[in-house]
Amino acid sequence: MGIPLQLEVDAGIKEATYVLEIEKEIPRAAKMNEPSFSLRSADEKGCALIYNPDKWHCVEFYFFEEYPTEFAEKRAGL
């Protein structure tokens, strides 16, 4: 279960064939700071931020038309 906090899409979202998923833990606090997107790319066709209040966890989704090599290389440590 999740609550969509932010959704940003452009007209090219229909052409997106790749999705990058990033999971983040949210530190427990009496007053939570609103989660935000951690990446930005000129090539993304859209992004969504989903919050799970039961687990203090959020997931970011980034949608791309082409394989996002800039992020794949960072993850692989290249």
C-alpha cells in the first residue's frame, strides 16, 4: 500500500520503456519532512514518489524512453 505524494509526467510518458526504482527509508520523527525526488535527468519522461506510512518508506520511480546509462553506470561503480 502506498500514497502517491508527487507525480510529474510529460507528453512523452507513453514512449517510456524503462523504469528506474529507488527505495528510501524515512527516519521516524514527530514531524516528518516531506520526501522529495533524489535524481533529475533531462531524459526522464516522468517520475512518481510513493510513500508507505506503515513502514516509513518511500519509493521513487523514474520513466525513460532510452536505457538510462548515466544511472546504471553509477550503480555498477563504473
